[in-house]
Amino acid sequence: MNRIKLILFDLDDTLFNFELFWTEGMKETMRLHPITCAIETESLFQRFKYYSDSLWQQKTTFNEYRQLRLMKALDDFGITVSKENANNFSDLFNLTYLELIKPTHTINNMLKRLSDTYKLGIITNGAYDTCYKKVIKLKMDDIFPVESVFISEEVGYSKPHPQIFKLAINHFATEPNEALFVGDNWTADIEGAINVGMSTIWINNKKVIPTSIQKPTAIIDTVLDIESLLS
């Protein structure tokens, strides 16, 4: 990987433990919000998580996706909720969830060291209204200024679509074979980056079995492992 000039990172579950904070934030929101507080939290969370996962690929907009997963989960408990109340629930969740996010100084220090040698950026599938707020809460905004963060809802393409990778590569005036992508999702991150000619490092601490024959450049357990690979 001696030719690498640019490192692009996934955000959620790559640069921070998204799943942990999302779960804690969602359960706390369910305990607090008037339309969900009377329902046993764990039971509601399991139905909500089911719809959150199953509707992800079907979403048209992030707002509709947020509405629909809550409306369907509550319908399983015989509760009908308006779109307005669903939006209110999502607003409370965003506030609650973002408040929980804390920086990991070992990761931030590593990124600062890498920035001395490489151009750095982020490509993330997510909503424009929250993604960069997560970067700020993680205290990574000095490492990743807003123009270096490519958010699917903002640019109009989601990983693994090649265009979102090409937009980032072109922004940094590099070639695909000079770029490295680091991410945890096999299809969105690794397949997507390989298909545009990038090197890839797959964070696979859950020991997921790949769904295709492509080979990442390396496999690691945590983002902190990349520094030794690049040295």
C-alpha cells in the first residue's frame, strides 16, 4: 500500500461504536416519549429494530424511513401514530442519541497522526441532518472538515454505488489506485470500494462471511489496527 495518498473511512461502526450508542439512545427515547413510554421497552425495541433493518433498503427518503419504522412497530402493539408524532419521536431520539456520543481519544490521536501523511475523508450512508453532528460530537471535525465528509442523502448516492466513491476521490484529486477505503460493511464498504479500483481494509470483528469472491487488501478487528498496516 505504498502508493496510497488518500484514506476514506466509513463512519458508523468504523470510527465509533454506532450500534452501542444507537441502541442506548433508542431505548432511552422509548422510555421518555409519551407515545412509547407505556410499552415495555425491550419488546418495542425488538419490533422497532426488525422494521429498522427490513425497511432500510426500501427507503425513499430518510424522513419517511424514520416515520415508517416507528409506525409499523407501534402498529404491532395496536397503536396508531401520526407522521407528526413520528417526526417528534425522531427529533427526541436524535437529541438523546447525539448526547450519548463521546470521542475516543486513541482513535482521534491515530487519525491526527495519519493526517500528517495522508489525505483523510469520510463516506457515510446516512441523513444529512445528523451525520456531521456525529463528527462534531466525536471531536473529529478538526480532522474531517465538512467538505471532506460525503453523506449519501446530501450527494444523492449511497454506498455501494460507485458514484459516491468517485465523488470523494475526485474531490481529493487522486486516482482510485491511490485511495484506501476502511469500513465494516462487506457490501456497502468493501465491495463498493473494490469495484471502483480502491484498496480496502475490512473491519470484521464480528467474523462475517463475505457474500462475494472479492478480496480486501487486509482484514482487521478495529480501526486502531490500520496504523501498523500502513507503517
